[in-house]
Amino acid sequence: MENMNERPKREVVVPGDLLDDKGLRPGSGTYVLDGNVYSSLLGVKSIRSNYVNVIPLSGRYLPQTADTVVGTIIDIGPSNWLVDINAPYPAPLHVNEVPWRVEFGDTARFLKVGEVIMAKILMMDETNKIQVTMNESGMRKLQGGHVINISYSKVPRVIGKGGSMIQMIKSMTDCRIFVGQNGVIWIEGELDNVLVAAKAIKMIDEEAQSSNLTERVKEYMEKTLPAVERADAQE
């Protein structure tokens, strides 16, 4: 009976809900009153590194250290780039955090405005200062492809248990897909297949709470992809 009374690890909270009275430190989406930590918004309670946070169910992505993100270069300085990662503030990417040797003032030769990268959150401090890095395995510039955005709170549903959902979409559409934890997704492949993959991901984003979602996404792709292949064959 004790297990039935335990609070779930991913519980939805509303503004004013008590989050902690046992010494955890207040993180994003929280406030402190009389020594207790409360939620300041509607979202999912999350405890990481002795901080209690509230991840909003909608809105801008709130970075967490070590998250993998897909971002777009929006500005260039002599020693860094600014990256839009769907957060409230752009994230600086310093020349020391890329896998190339970049001379001062030569940044535009390596990454241009509008180009897309896969990076990792290096740091997120109490003042919401964000820093990203590409100096880790798998981080790279993503050339070509198409970018779509979903609610970042739906990313676990898009990935699926053990990666099952995203692997199904990849294999059925024959597309390369990188899913950022910030809700930005890069897709590369034949254009018609990319459109099918994007539609399938949008279905998951919009219907994440519905039942039999995996079966319905699979059924959509099974019905649509043969039509795409027939159209290609007739051209």
C-alpha cells in the first residue's frame, strides 16, 4: 500500500503548489516563501542536482546542463557565435567550444548565420546565462536537411520508450533525424519522405496524451508512404 501513496516522479504542478520543504534548492519555474519552494507555473516537477525545477508544459525551452539541442546560428562575433536554441535567450558558442582551430575574427568561415548545429548545454547558471559546446562526441554541423519545432515537453514521446518511436519513423521514411531536447528536430532525406516524417512527428506533438498513438502514427505512414512511392515512380 505504501507504493500506491507515493507521489509520481513526473507530477504535473500548478502555480502555488508546494514543491519541497526538505532542503532542495529552488530552480527554474519556482519561488521561495517561508523557506519552502513553490511552483510559479503550470508544468512538470523535476529534481536534478539537488535543485527542484518546474518544466513548463508549453512555451520556451528552459535549458538543463548536458541537454543535447539543435540550434540555428543567428549572429557572429570575432570569438563566438550566438545560437537560437528555442530558449528565452540566445546561447553563446565560444571558439574554444568547437572542434576546429578558429583564429580571432575568422568565425564566419566555419559557421554562418542560418546554419544549423547539434550542440550540448555546457552551462546554465542562476542568472540564466547559457553556454553551449560542440566539443563532445556526436556534436556537429547539420548540413542541408529541414528543421521543425515541437513543444519540448513532448520530446520524450517523440523518442519513445528505448527510442522505439523515433526509430520507427526513421526506418519507415528512410530519413536521418536528430531530436534536440529543446524541441527542435532536424530531418534529412527525400523531400516527400521528409514531409511524411515531419507530419508523423507533428501528430505525436499534438496527440501525445492519446491512446494507441504508436499504432496510429504507423498506420498514417503505411498509408502515405506507398502513395509517395507511386507518385515518384510515375515522374
